[in-house]
Amino acid sequence: MGNLFSKNLKYLRESKGISKNKLGEMVGVNQTTIGRWETNEITPSIDNVEEVAKVLNIELPDLLIKDLEFDNAEFVDVSSD
């Protein structure tokens, strides 16, 4: 697992307006664990990863192998008129 999971977890949680505490309750872990997953300090079990994907309504492969922040970015035309 690794950095993409951590980055995607934080991105999805924040973009959905879910606190670490609330997500922890939904997944069945404490907020400290969510924070440690987000910083890639510890690696969640596959059962926890599956539960995160379910709770955040994201396909498991997307959570693990895509850069969701980049893939979902809206590109703004910054060219001058």
C-alpha cells in the first residue's frame, strides 16, 4: 500500500468534509489511527482499507493506485485575454 492510499484518504476525507474522528467512527478505528494512515506512519489492514473504500464510496483499486486529487483536478484556463 503506501503513499497513494495515504494521500487519497486525506484528499477524500477532506473533500467530503469528514473529520478524522467521524471517519474513524465509521471505519471502526480512532482518529489517531486515521491520522497515522494519512501520514503513512502505519499501514492499515486490507479489511480496514476495504471498509474505508466502502465508507467513502470509492472503488478499492482507485483508492490504492490512482492519484485522486490529480485525476479529479479541474483545470482552469489561466491564459490572459
